[in-house]
Amino acid sequence: MSSVEQKSINIKVIPRSSVSHIEEDLMGNLKVRVKAPPVGGQANQELIGLLAEYYNVSKDQVEIIKGRTSRNKVIRIN
């Protein structure tokens, strides 16, 4: 991704999974399973780390723009 390109992605997060991984459907929506519980932002932090690795960007470039306390989120990748 170039530094000026931005991408918004719809994501469904499933916390407390046995394995952390990312699944993408044909529409480009992601289902992300994270091991962390949804307590104190732990699942969100793990989600940001997984997405940063998946898109090969730094964690600072991944931002939750909608749904911080919901399983359904909109994420922006800068």
C-alpha cells in the first residue's frame, strides 16, 4: 500500500477463539478470530496487530473508526 492510499474494511471480530486468524469473503469483508477476551480493549489490540501483519503496515496505520465496543467494526488502513 502506498502512504497516501486509504482503505476502509468491514470486519466481524470473534473474541476468545482458540486460534487467531483472518478469513476474507468474496465481498472483501473480513471475519477475524482473536484469542484475546473483549475486556479492556485486549481484543481490539490483538485485532490491530493481526491486521497490521496481514496488510504489511505498522500498527499505527490501522485505526478502528466505528464499532470500538462492538463485534462489527469498520477499520481504516492508512
